[in-house]
Amino acid sequence: MLQKLFMNKVWTVFTLFTISLALYGIDFSIYGNLREISASFLGNLAFLPIYIIVVTLLFERVLRERERKSVMRKLNMVIGVFFSEFGNHLLKELSVHVVESEELKQRLHMNGSWKKQDFDEALDYLRQNNQKISIDSDALPSLKQFMTGKRSFLLSLLENQNLLEHENFTDLLWAAFHITEELEARKSFDRIPPSDKEHINGDIRRVFGHLIREWILYMQHLKEDYPYLFSLAVRLNPMIDSPDPVVYSEHS
């Protein structure tokens, strides 16, 4: 196999060299000016290093961009699995405990007509408004059960080398893993002191902040690259009270 590839390269070089000699021969037979041909050859030869530099840089840039897009495509596939298996459920469960959550839900009530500007406005809203979480002790056991049940799933994502290149999503995973450990470390949430409750709420608020931002970015990715998946994701939007996958007629 390697020998065949090497021979193909040899034949390619030989063919190109032969074509070049033939073209110079035609030039000489028509004009008969060897000095002009020599000057033209030396001029082209002098420009060759610059040509190689330019082509190499452009080619390297194209390859790097293709590699980046390939990596991002794989990352978005993993992120899609994350939200399907874990993120959407957690987002819906935590959004219930957001203080004054109605405005947040209204701003994130997506539809099929959303454009880049709508996603940018949603992200700007999150940056300008730190969402407050106030979760009661009664809700912590069910959250603990869900989070600890997904512990192995989170660990498998943390072992994914490609995800380590996505710094923001990695921060989300670490924040989720941390609150899982915090909840798992407590056998009971009865009569926990206010200071501990505030500590847990702070950890949950950190998770929610990372989670909601990555969810918007993932939804934007679906809108741009996979509209049919975006359509289903909009119908199953975890930020609305009653998500429904059924497509209803506009006239019904």
C-alpha cells in the first residue's frame, strides 16, 4: 500500500515536470528567445518560496478551520446527549425554584421563528440578571436522588477528552458534579441550618447559571444546523410549564 502511494507520487512529479518542459519547449519553438525564457524561469523560481509560504499558511488555516468544525460537531453531539439524558430534566426542576421565574420563562419561550438576534438578546439578559435560586429543604431529597443517579453519566462525560477543549461546558460539568457530591454527602436535609441551606443554594445557582447559558447556545446550534431537531427541542422546552411534543395544526 505504501509502495503504491509512493509510486503514485513519483508519477505525479514526473508528469508535472514533463508538462513543464513541454510548455517551455513550445515557448522556445514559437519565440526562440532563450534569454527571455531563462529570465521568466528565474523570476518564477524566485517567487516560489513566497508562493509556498502563502499557500501553506492558507492551507493550514483551512485545515485548522475544518478540524475545529469537526471537533465542534462532535462536541455538540455529546452536548445533545447531555441535555437529553440530564440537562433538560435538571433545567426544568431547577427553574421552578428561580426567584421571579416568570420573566425568565417568558424570555426563553422559544419558537421556530427565533433568529440569531433573539438568542443574543437571551444571552444578554442572562449576563445582566443573575438568577437567584431559593430551593426548600423538602425539594432537596428528590434532587439528590436524580443527581446521584446520574453520577456515572457525569463521570463518563468528564472522561471525554474532546469536552476538555470546551471550557465553558467543562465548567458546567464540574459544577454539576460538585453539587452532586454536596447532596450525596448529606444523609438528611431535615433541620439543616440556614448557613448550610444558603451554601447549597449557592452551588445550585452556579449550576443553573452555567446550565441555562449552555442550553441557549445548544438551541442556537440546533436552529442553525439541524432545524428539524430544533423544532422538537422547542416543543419540549424545559422552561415552559407544559411541554408537548405533539404538532398541532394551526387551524385546529
